[in-house]
Amino acid sequence: MAVKATAKVKKAAAPAKKAAAPARKATAAKTNKGDYLVCDVCGFAVVVDEICGCVETHEILCCSEPMKKKAVKAKPKAKVAAKK
């Protein structure tokens, strides 16, 4: 009688579960129409005149850095000269 050698077959290991990607934090505040943005590196300034309407916020980049909101100084109104 011959003894049969049987090879044990190993089951393939289950694929490792991927960890859920952490949610991104919104670093930029929502940009509105009329916002004044300035680049801290070169000084380039932008005024927003149209909003895209997306749910997510978009950073406007200049010199590979996000532009920062600055307060807009109100222009003094021209005085109307009194007619004589």
C-alpha cells in the first residue's frame, strides 16, 4: 500500500480593509460677490464679481498660496456742488 501525499492548500488572505479617508476641513470661508482678496506674497488683488454656486468652497490661489480676504475701504462719495 502506497501512502498518498496530499498538499495542503492555503486560503488566500482576505484583502486588508482600507481606512476611511478623513473628511477635509474647509480652510477658506465662503466667498461672496464683492469680496476683496489679496495675495500676501506679491500683492495682487482680486474682487469677486461672480459666484459659481458650488456646495464646496474653492480657494483662490496666487503664488501657490491661498489669497486672503481684506476689508474693502468705502470710497468717499463725490459732493454735489450747489448751483447758484
